[in-house]
Amino acid sequence: MACVNSNSVFEAAPAKRAAVKTARLAPSVPWRERELLQLKLASEVSGRSIAGLYADAKAGKLKFRDFGGRTLVETKSLIALMAAAPDWTPRDRGKEARAARKQIAAAALRS
């Protein structure tokens, strides 16, 4: 970040502020031991977007709490939601598309 009157003090200040901010946000209690989680942390933990978490709550799969004007996620319900996820199985969704591209490429080589 460059300023018109740039020197090392001005360039180091934003990095220093960022370090202080992240130090304040560092959790002292592991997320599994908390009763409630902020939406951002629940999103990071689950790999779902915040909008996806709202959709899960609307579908009754996740429980939210309103605390101090903030929407928080119950940790137990988030753990249950993640535990209920089905096991991964490989899919072959693009098989037909790959076959069609192969035919097109073969026809192009013949002509």
C-alpha cells in the first residue's frame, strides 16, 4: 500500500493493525466446546456458505439462536448436521457428455 508521502512507518501500519485484529479474534475455546457459534465460524467449520446455513435452518436441519441481536448456531445441531451427511460415492455424471465430445473429435479427425 503506497502513499504519496510514503515511508516505512506508513507502509507498516496497516500490517500491524491487521495483526492486532486477528489476535483479538483468535478463539481461546475450541469450537466443539462452545454452546453457540457465530455464523461465520459455523460456515468455515462446515464448509457451507452462510446462505446455505440459513437454508438448513429453514429446512429444520439446523438450529439458530438469537442472542444479543446476533444470529448464532447451536453447536450440537451443527455437529448433528455434519454427522448426518451421507458418505461420498463417486459419480459418473459427465459420462454422456464425454462420449459425445469423443465422437465429435473422432469425426473431426476423419474429415
